[in-house]
Amino acid sequence: MRTTLPLLTLITGGALLVSAPVFAQPAESEQGSEQVLVTKFYEAFKKSEFRDAVTAFDMLKESYPVVLTNKQLLYMKAVAHYNLKDYDPATASLETLLELQEDHVDALFLFAKIRAQEGKSAQDIERAKDLLLQSARAGQFVIRDISSADGQKIFKSLLKDPGFILRVMNASNEFQVSATGLRNPFKSPLKLVDGDQPVAVEETAIEGRGTPELERRIESLFREIEQLAQERNVEELIGKFTELRQIMNEFGSDGSEVVKKKMEKWNQRLAQFGEVQLSIQLQIYINEGNQHLRAMAEHIRRDEYEQALERFELIKELKDQMYAEEREVFHRNAEALFLRGKALADRAERLKQISEFVLDVTGIVVAPPGGDEKDSAIINDRIYHEGDTIIDEETDEEIEGLRVVEIIRSTVRFRYEDTEFVRELRTP
């Protein structure tokens, strides 16, 4: 049972381990100036004032070199340079970021875009291919992204290479996450500081292609698909159907009567592929769903709970698309993908909540052996024993489901619902 005895009383008969005062804190003015520069960087970036964002980052780097270890800021700086078409400094930022995390999905994909856009030599194109393959292995849905309107402008030549498309699909299948590696329950989940929060990255809009070019590409894809269907070339059909789906969606967004009639004609042609088209379409959906599930597990492993939950929203959208299909097999697979995603989302929600709990362990009282006294811990300036429920410091009420499980010499183990985690004794 939790007690409110004076702390001095607990020293008698036991050893009190209390963290020492923290010294050498940064001066308030220094913290303020750093925060000012970080804020300027974020604000300029969000307004697409990329030149000002780069300037703010350079000022920040000059005074606070530790910024070069902040992966989110490094990526945003690379995006700013990319939008300014300053590819050399963008490349330098991405190389620094990839030294910190070699499988950073967004960095790999942006790097591939730079290499493909420069494309001055065969070596550049091969490097772009290699980066796309690495990105696919790390969890990027590369087939979808290079088939998008923006992606086709950059990777047009690669989309015409069926051998490369097959390599990308195989690389995506290599992205595996150990079921036992989702999270170490004895690792303390740390709340991210504001400066490390993910920031939505929006690239500058690029003028879209005209419908005549889209129409020609759709007709060309139909001819390719007809040939591949006769050959039963499933691997290449998946890529072609994915690309066709993306382009038809883009073409159909025009909304005119002429476009509607063409869409009706093309949908009829799609229906003629019958079972082949259905089996390929189902595989496309399943591949996309598995990519999202793997990415969710990876985000959870890295304590990136918000990103995991964003992926679950994409799974819910995919489920709706699959339920729009008539065949029951689509519905079964949609439900299976959703349930697996829901389990991961529930875990992400729970771990996110755990990471936000304020549990400041400032002292541990080790009771003498052989006695009736229990070990105690000072948590948020209150005294707790094993089995006690934690009190919310704001409401002064018990937090349902959050208990002290075990008090060790320098660690307190907690349980929240069905998940155990630890907090270490705070040190200087």
C-alpha cells in the first residue's frame, strides 16, 4: 500500500539511493537562442521558404553542432535543398543522415530521385536503381511511388525496364521484421522532445501531365498487359496493373464527359482479363498491405508510434478499397490485413501512452534482508511499494492499470495493462 511517511523515516534500517542534483544545466538564454533558431527553421520550412530554412539550419549548426545528429532536421534540410534544386548540398545532408541510419527510408528514396534527375551518366542511373532497391528493402512502396504522376516524370526510363521492376518487387519481399523484435519491454520508452517530432514534408507542386500523354500511356499499358496475360507472366503483370491503376486514377480525375466515356471503355477492357486480372489485383492489394504492416512493426521497434499509427490509417483506406471489390476473397484478405494492422496499432497506442507517462524515479530504498519492510521507490516525489497503483500528479487520482511490479536496486519495473516496462533511477 502506498504511504506518505516523511522520506527521512525510510532511511532508518535501509539504504536510500537518491539521485544527485543535476549540475551544469545550459543557461536559459542559450536554450532560448537554440529554440529560436529551431523554430525559425521549422516555420520557414512549413511556409516552403526553403532558402530561409537552409539559412536558419546553417546558423543552428554553427552554434550547436549537435544538430548534425538530428535525423529529422537533416532530412528536412535535404528536402529544402532538393526543392531549391541545390542537389550537391542535398546529397551531403542525405549522406550524413544515412551514416546515422543506413536504412532511413525517406532519405534513400529522396537520394534516388536526385540521382535519377541528374542522370548525367549510366553510373547515375545505376546508383538511382541501387538506392530504390535499398529503399524497397527498408519498407518503401517503391512500385507505387515511381508509378505516381511525380514518380513517372523522374523515373520514366526505369519504368520501361521490366527486369528492374521485378528486382524492386523482390527487394520489397525481402523486407522482413522479426516478430520478437518489436520492442524490448525493459527498455525505457522516452518521450520525444518537440524538436524531434515528425514534421509533414511537402514538396513543391509540379505541373501535371496533359491527358493526351496519359491516354497514350494507358493504351500502351493495355497492349503490354494483353501480351503478358497470354504469357501468364505474373511477376511483370503485377507491376503493369499497379502502374495502370495509378495512371487511370490520374486520368479519371479530369471529370469531363469525354474522359468518363474513355474510362468506361477501359474498365470494360479490364473486365475482359477476368480471373487473371482479379488474381493480380488481389496480389497488388496484399503486397501493399504487407508493406504497411512491415513498416508499422519497424516503426514500433524504433519507438516511432505516430508513424506506425499513420500507416494503420493507410491500411484502413486499403481495406475500404478491397471491400469495394465484388469477390468475397478480397473481403477476407482485407479483414485479415486490417486485424493484423489493428493489433499493431493497439500496441503502438499503448506504447505511445507509456512513453508519455511522467515517472521520475529519484530514489530507491532497499530494505534490510530478513525483515518485514519492503523495498520502496520515490516516484514523482511520492513513496511507492511493489504492487501500488501510480497516482496521476495532475488529478491526484490513481491511473487505472498502471502499477509498480518490482523495485530493484537502480530500476523500477512497471506494468501498464498487459505491457511491462522500466524506468531507471535518475542520475546526474
